[in-house]
Amino acid sequence: FSGAAWRDLPDRFGTKIHLVCDKNGLPLHVMLSPAQKHDAAFLIPLLQGVSIPQKRGRSKSRPKMIMADKAYDASYIRQYLTARAIQSNIPLKEPRKGTKRRKRGRKPTLDPKKYKERNVIERLIGWLKNCRRIATRFEKNAHNFLAMIKLAFIKFYLKKYFSDRT
């Protein structure tokens, strides 16, 4: 297959939806990936796709803090966040049986009270699962599926900001 024809084939192993939202649960960026790929490989491109327009000056693309689950506990992610002056609140993975975690440098800190605020993204994903067309995946091509997710988010924004019931 050529590259374009291969992209349009449905995923045999499923699809993962990667989301970034703000602390209020408003989606900022979304990406799709094959289900067999690890989540951590898509965090940096996902963060680079975020752009929040400001009243003055250029768009904001760097958050103050990232909260993520254990899947994102990787040294290259922590180095990337440190280099961009972004605080990370990511729990450490448990070491596998029979292996010991290497102790280099200072252990990353985890603020449990702040980490509880991560449920915002879980609620957003729960809302997205209530959208029947996305939950059942009527769209088999990745481009069409991503378009339906974005349309669902447009509906989310319209309901939030332009509802007659405030």
C-alpha cells in the first residue's frame, strides 16, 4: 500500500484518544494513535499542539503544571517538562517484580491533593463516551473519527458558553 491508502484503512487493533484539557475540563487538543502504541510517546506532540489565544500578544502554549497518570512516568518526559519550566505531578511507576528502581537524583514529588484534580480529564472522557457516534465508532477512517470527536467538542463548547440556562 502507498502511505495515503494505508492511513485510510481502519485500525485493526483499535484507537486511543489522547486529550489535553484545562483545569475547568475544556478540551484544548486531541490526537489519535493506534491502540498498540504506548501513551507516553504522544505526550510531547500533544502538548505542542496546544495554543490558547490571549487578549494581548502571542498565544499561550505552555501550561504551569501537567497532571498525568503513571503511563507518563518516563525520564525523557520529565526532562522535557523541566526544560520548559513546567511542573509535573505524575506518580511513579511501581518497579517490576525482581527489579529495583535505579536511584539517580532527587525523587520526583507528587502532590496528592493536586493529583485529585486530574478527575477533570476523566469526566471529559466520560462525557465523550456518552456521544453515541464516538462510543460505537461509526466512522472507520481515522480522519473521519477525529473530525467527529472535534465536532463533539464544538457541541461541548457551545453548550457550555451559549446555553440559555446559565
